[in-house]
Amino acid sequence: MDLDTGAVVAVTLTGGTKHDTKTLEDTLVEADANIQKVRNDSDDKTTKRMAIQIAEVVADKGYHSNDVLTALEAMEVRSYISEPARGRRNWKASRT
């Protein structure tokens, strides 16, 4: 969902056996493709100025994992994902 407009930009359905951390990438790919299609198909100048790619992601703690956060960082996507209560993290040590 685009937080500025409330527009739903992607809906992906997965079975109940697939963990949230394994579904976020598929949803982002779908959302990015949909946004680019709207951007490319539009004659509206404002729409043409929409972002080239998704810049930020907001998700609940079910999507929080080292793999998700490092993948988002590699894609240069800023994340706002609640961290589950599991004590302080040592990110420097986990990047090795």
C-alpha cells in the first residue's frame, strides 16, 4: 500500500505454510512492477515523476529477519520493520 495515497499497489497470496520473511521479496517485486506499469502507461505528468523503484518498506515484526533486512539494504530500500522482543542485537557481529 502506498502510504501517501492509500493505493493498494500489490496483493500477493501465499499458502499458510510460507513464513512472512519468505514472502516480502515477492510482494516487493510485484509492487514495483505494478508501479512501473502505471508510471509508463500514464499521460499524467505527476504520475510520470513517480519513483523509479520502491524506496521504503513498512512491515510488522513477522517480516523481521537478518536475511530480509540485509536484502532490503542491498536493494537500497529503507525499512521500517518492528523488531521482535529478543534482546539487543549486535549488527556488526552478524554481518560477518
